[in-house]
Amino acid sequence: MKLAFSSLFALAAAGIAAAAPTAPVRASTPSNELDSVSNANCTRQTYTVTSSNAMRTQFNVEAMGNPAGNQTQTTQLFLEFITDQSGFMSRYVTGTQAQTQDFNISGVFCEPTGQRNENAAVQLLLHGIGFDGSYWNFQGQNVSEEQYSYVYNAAARGISTFRYDRIGTGSSEAPSDVFNVAQAATEVGILEAVAEKLKNSTEIGGRAWNRTLLVGHSYGSAQSQALSVARPELVDGIILQGFSANATGLPFYLAATVYTEASQVFPRALARLPPGWLVTATPASNQLPFVWAPTADASAVALARNTEQAVTQGSLFSIGSIGGPSNFTGPVAVVLGDKDFIFALNDIQGPNGTNKAQAAASMLYAQSSNATGIVLPDVGHAVNIHRGAQQAYTQMLDFAAVNGLA
Ligand SMILES: *[C@@H]1O[C@H](CO)[C@@H](O)[C@H](O)[C@H]1NC(C)=O
Ligand SMILES: *[C@@H]1O[C@H](CO)[C@@H](O)[C@H](O)[C@H]1NC(C)=O
Ligand SMILES: *[C@@H]1O[C@H](CO)[C@@H](O)[C@H](O)[C@H]1NC(C)=O
Ligand SMILES: *[C@@H]1O[C@H](CO)[C@@H](O)[C@H](O)[C@H]1NC(C)=O
Ligand SMILES: *[C@@H]1O[C@H](CO)[C@@H](O)[C@H](O)[C@H]1NC(C)=O
Ligand SMILES: *[C@@H]1O[C@H](CO)[C@@H](O)[C@H](O)[C@H]1NC(C)=O
Ligand SMILES: *[C@@H]1O[C@H](CO)[C@@H](O)[C@H](O)[C@H]1NC(C)=O
Ligand SMILES: *[C@@H]1O[C@H](CO)[C@@H](O)[C@H](O)[C@H]1NC(C)=O
Ligand SMILES: *[C@@H]1O[C@H](CO)[C@@H](O)[C@H](O)[C@H]1NC(C)=O
Ligand SMILES: *[C@@H]1O[C@H](CO)[C@@H](O)[C@H](O)[C@H]1NC(C)=O
């Protein structure tokens, strides 16, 4: 089952991110002004969380030619993975191993300052590759919070949110082992620990939350999907944005990005990162997989590029190791732009007359009370940086309301 599935879905679960032009400007620690919105009280805090018994993929880093920091060998490995994934796996992956490790994760809790919706589930927001938690509070010069910040739009409906920076992004710690630590299974373990904290402690927002709506984007969706397989009881609803079960676009994404040492591309902004943390080479190599230019404003695309965050080959090569069909019984929405390059290959048509969003929802969540595909017209992969962002948020928040979670 797992094997048959991984050929179809496995590679599908890519993550993604940012967009186009201009030079790096963000300080090495993201500024707190990105943390707030005008209609909520936002607090950033560092949490120590335990990624428990994560079934990590074991990469033979020596056989791989010790690529961290060696751009030639890093690029060579992308070439090998893209052209012959199974050969790549048999050469370099020795198996899996359960590992437990603590991580320092930086997160922001936002509580509406206006009227609160006491019936609403808290929303746990998990960004994808190329971004940090500010993907969910996307705003800046000429990029208004009303139009672009999901946190703002949720707070306007009285909903509290918690978002965190995945490892190696924003203000969270960046492991130096870019294969056997910074990879997909480790991160699902971190997400599990955060989801558990929300329900079973008062560390996030000062109370134990009765219900959680988990909202992911791209690689964050892949991790959310995987959590719903391993621990469905930790979540009460799921929204997977920028995601499908069709992996056809993944190799194109990996080739288009021309992933390059972050310290070379953003020598100031990402100076803290160890060798082997990678970003897209140029604004153009970011644009191709993440942006549908006709519906994305230049200032939003520039903001995404200016705040771009890094990823490891360990994560990119282990995406296929997580996720699968889930027994989760609550509501699930898969939200996909019809111009999503990575998960739709700019062709939203799915099997049997469905679309790729609905196909993913139905295939992965056979027991869901409401497995719904939502297609966003003329929107690329990095949904929240497109002009259609607010319309997407309306549909996501309506889905929460219709299904009793807001
Ligand atoms: C904002 O939240 C923090 C942390 O929960 C709390 O200490 C503070 O009193 C809140 N401020 C307002 C204005 O509600
Ligand atoms: C980097 O990798 C290439 C092979 O792709 C190898 O020839 C070269 O010696 C390596 N450089 C260093 C400094 O290890
Ligand atoms: C995590 O935080 C703890 C407590 O602040 C600190 O002692 C530790 O060095 C941090 N670990 C890392 C890897 O940053
Ligand atoms: C909740 O926390 C308690 C005490 O720390 C622990 O014994 C219990 O296993 C936790 N439950 C879950 C579901 O995490
Ligand atoms: C959550 O709250 C609802 C309504 O207040 C209540 O009926 C339900 O039992 C609570 N569930 C849990 C797990 O505490
Ligand atoms: C996946 O997407 C590609 C590109 O749109 C399409 O050709 C292929 O038929 C799709 N596969 C499935 C199983 O839907
Ligand atoms: C914002 O918009 C103003 C007016 O259109 C323009 O002059 C300015 O260059 C824009 N700034 C950015 C960062 O795009
Ligand atoms: C889903 O439920 C079936 C039937 O109880 C069980 O065989 C299967 O292992 C479950 N799947 C997961 C991922 O837990
Ligand atoms: C499409 O329909 C065929 C024939 O009914 C079925 O075997 C297949 O599982 C369907 N595929 C999906 C993805 O629903
Ligand atoms: C499922 O969610 C969709 C989208 O929000 C909504 O239109 C529909 O009424 C829901 N169906 C059920 C059975 O709740």
C-alpha cells in the first residue's frame, strides 16, 4: 500500500514558496513589525518542542559526496534525483530510523482585539518552502493586510491563529545536518508536538484549546496531511492550500528553482544559516514555480523574494516519505490555484472528470465528513502573494464556518 501510494502521491508533496525581483533586505532576525496585524494582539515566543520517534530517512551523506556547501555536488544530486529517482534512492538511502530530538521553534499567537468567536477552533498555520510564518501575515509596502494577511482576515471573524517558523526559517533554529535532521519526518514530529501543545497545555495563547483547524501551504500541507495520518485525533479540521496528490510537476519545480547556497544568494539576510541551506538562484527561478504573473502585483512578488527563506536537500528528497490515505473523519478542504505549477502543472483537470483538488481530497480522506476541493481561478502556487488571496481566504474561512469550526 505504502509503496504503490508513494509512486503516485509521494513525490507530490513538494513544498514551495516565494517569488520575484529585488535585492535581499530583511535583517537576519525577522523584524517584529511583520508579526502584528491591526485587529489582533500578536505575541511572538520561542517554544522548545520534542520531535518524538520521527521515522527519519537515513541518507548516506558520504556516498552522496558530502554536498553541503559544495554547489557543484549539490546541483549534481538534483540532476540525479530529477532524472532517476529510484536509482537515487537505492544509491543513497540506507533505510529509516526512529529519532527523538528537541528543537527551538519561534511562533506567533494572534488573538482578535475585536469581538471573539468563542465557538471557533484555533487555527494552526504551517507555511511551505521559501517562506517563514509571515506567509500567513503577508503584508508590507503596497501589500495591504486586508488584501493579503490571512491572520488579519481570520481575526476579522473573531478567530485566533498560531503560526510558527519551520526549522531553518524565520527565528527558529537551523540544524546544521541538512540531510538526516532537517528533513520531512523530523518536521512532522515538530508539528505533532505543537498540535499537542495547543490542546494539552496552556503554553499557546494561555489556554488549552478545545479544537484545532490545521491549515497548511505546500510542504506545510504535506506535513499537515502526514499528521492527519499519524495522529488524526490532534486535529478537528484540515485545509491544505497549494497541494494535490499529483506529483507530475515536482521534478520541473526542482529543475526550475536552480537551488543555490543561501549564503551566496542572500549573504546578509541569511548569513546565520549553515552550509547546505538553499534558496532559488534568481528572481526568475523563484517566479517560475511559485507565481502566476498576470495576477500577482510586483510589490507582492518583490516582498516574497526579499523575505525568501531556505530549504535543505534533506527535505526536498524526503517529501515522498510522509503522508498517505488518512482515517481522519472531520472536514477537509484542498485549496489549489488552477495555475499552480507544482501541484497542477497549470492544468487543474483531474481524473474521471474531477479537478486535482477534489481528487486529492477524495483519495486521501475517504472517511472525511466533508472532503472538498476548492479551485482558485488564475492563481499560482504561492497563493497568498496573488491578488486573489483575499478571495481564497474568504473560501477557506467560509469552509471553517460551514463545517462548524468558526
Ligand atoms: C496581548 O497578549 C499578551 C500575551 O497574551 C498579554 O500579556 C497582553 O495583555 C495582551 N494585550 C492586550 C492589549 O490585550
Ligand atoms: C565538490 O564536488 C565535486 C564533485 O561534484 C568535487 O569534484 C569537488 O572536489 C568537491 N569540492 C570540494 C571542495 O570538496
Ligand atoms: C534552545 O533554547 C534553549 C533555552 O533557551 C537553549 O539553552 C538552547 O541552547 C537552544 N538550542 C538551540 C539549538 O538553539
Ligand atoms: C497531555 O499531557 C499529560 C501531562 O503532561 C500527559 O500525561 C498526556 O499524555 C498528554 N496527552 C496527550 C494526548 O498528549
Ligand atoms: C469542546 O467544546 C464543546 C462546546 O463547548 C464541548 O461540547 C466539547 O465537549 C468540548 N470538547 C472537548 C474535547 O473538550
Ligand atoms: C497528473 O497531472 C498530469 C499533468 O497535468 C497529468 O498528465 C496526469 O494525468 C495526472 N495524473 C493523475 C493520476 O491524475
Ligand atoms: C508603492 O506604490 C507607490 C505608488 O504607486 C510607488 O511609488 C512605490 O514605488 C511603491 N513601492 C513599492 C515598494 O512597490
Ligand atoms: C485506517 O483504519 C483501518 C481500519 O481500521 C486500518 O486498517 C488502517 O491501518 C488505518 N489507517 C491508518 C493510516 O491509521
Ligand atoms: C477513476 O475511475 C476508475 C474507473 O471507475 C477507477 O478505477 C479509478 O479509481 C478512478 N480514479 C480516481 C482517482 O478516482
Ligand atoms: C462541505 O463544505 C462545502 C464548502 O464549504 C459546503 O459548501 C458544503 O455545504 C459542505 N457540505 C456539508 C455536507 O457540510
